[in-house]
Amino acid sequence: MATITALSWAVLAIGLKLALKTFSSGTIVWFRMSIAVAILLAFALVWRRQWLKILLPPPWLAILSGVFITFNYYGFMKAVELTTASNAQIMIQFAPLGFAAASIFVFKEVPTPIQLLGMLTAVVGFGFFYWDQILVSVDQVDSFQTGNLWVLFAAATWIGFALLQKALLKKYPPQAFNLLIYLVATVLLFPLADMGEWQGVGAFEILLVVFLGINTVVAYGALSEALIRIPASQVSMIISLNPLLTIFIMTILTQMEVEWIKGEPIHWRGFTGALLVVTGVILTVTRPTRLSRRRTVPTI
């Protein structure tokens, strides 16, 4: 299940980049959320009607989580638009690092020396990767810088979402929680969707957007199932590999010089940075020692 999540997220960024050839960021994100809501709502109506209890009335903290995840999805989408799929996947790793740092203060988690080493390793990795990509994007520096600001914004809002989620999952089933936050995101993102972009769209583009919506449900659904079966630290280690999978796929496509997606050149600095970032994140998400004995529900 964790591997399914990692693979889903690895191809997601590539699918988003491909969809940008036809649709705007707002349209893509809105349809992703609306498709995810439709799938979860249909499943709940047929098999899990108890999930619908979270909607009547919805807890305000869960609504706030939906606001955070809305900003996260849109910010990541803009980062993919303005930079590359590989860059967005690496830079969004600020999210788990920031969450680990925030947990020290919010949940009174004591960082281990390994975690501190992981944070330092990841920071060095970010530096190497950014150095490489700024040189590659020398003709589009302004766009690249703006895209990275968007991905940092996405990471910051994900941290807020994850902190709320950690508390709320003690009370609500994961998929019921996902249903609510996707519904909130669908409502908030509707003004950004341009329905006129669908004029003259072919079957491939329609299937691509449907795939992106299904990908959202599958990735988070598999993640929830993984957390039930194995420790959260092991799940985190597996899904942390998804940026490397994205880079691997895009490197192959770049070498093949395919015409349907723009190549993403990465040099030794970038590969070194990516490995350091992923290694640092894996070290950071190892389970810390807690000051209190009270156990908490693993985060997604």
C-alpha cells in the first residue's frame, strides 16, 4: 500500500505537467478535487454511510484543514507549472521537514541525533539541487524563483494541514476526513476553474484529468491502509522515495527526447542534492522519543 502511494505520487507530478499543456492550474486542481469527492461520496453512499456523519455538522477544525489542503494543492500545481515536475517534487520535501520541526513544539516530540542529522543533510541537499536547477533555468530565472516560492507556500500550508490532521484522525475515519477536506477544496477552487478550456478537448486529455482525480483517491486511500498495517515511520520511509522515482522517470523521458513532454535536464549537482534531500527526509521522519507517554495516531 505504501509503495502504491509512492508510485502514485511519483507519476502525479508528471501527469500534472502534461495536463498543463491543455488546462490552467485552477482548472486541473478543481477537477482533481471534484473527481475525488465524487468517488468518495459514491463509495460512502453505497458502503460506508457512517462517513457522512462528518458532514452534519462538519467540525470547524476539519474545515480549516480543508482550507490548508486547498492552498497546498494549488501551490504545488503552480510550482509544477512554473518550474518542473522534478523540482516541485524535491522542494515540496520541505513539508515533512517542517512538520518534524513543528512537532517538536506542538506535540513535544524530542528530536533524536539521527533526526537532527537528517535535517542538516536535507538542507545541504536542497542547496545542491537549487544550485543545479538555477543554472539550468538561467533563461527563466524569474519564473523559477516564483515557482519555488509557490512550492514553499504549499509546504507551509501542508504543515498546518498535517498538524490538524494528526489531532482529528483520533476522532474520524481517514476516508471520512478526506471526503470533507476534498469537498471544502472543491468549493474554494471552483472560481479558478475555467470550463471554457474543455472546448475541443480530446479523449486523451479527458482521461488524463480523470486519472489525476483517481490518483488522488488511490494515493491517500492506500496511504491510510498502509498506516493501519505497518508503523508510520516505515510508511514515511517508503513514500519519501517518490521524488527519486519522478526524477528517474523524467530522466529516461529526457534521454529519449520524447515530444509529448518537455525534458528536465539535471546534472550531477541536482542528482547529488536529490539523494541528500531524500536521505535527510528519511532520517528525519524516523519515530522520535516523546516527552509524554501518551500515544498519538500516525500522520498521513
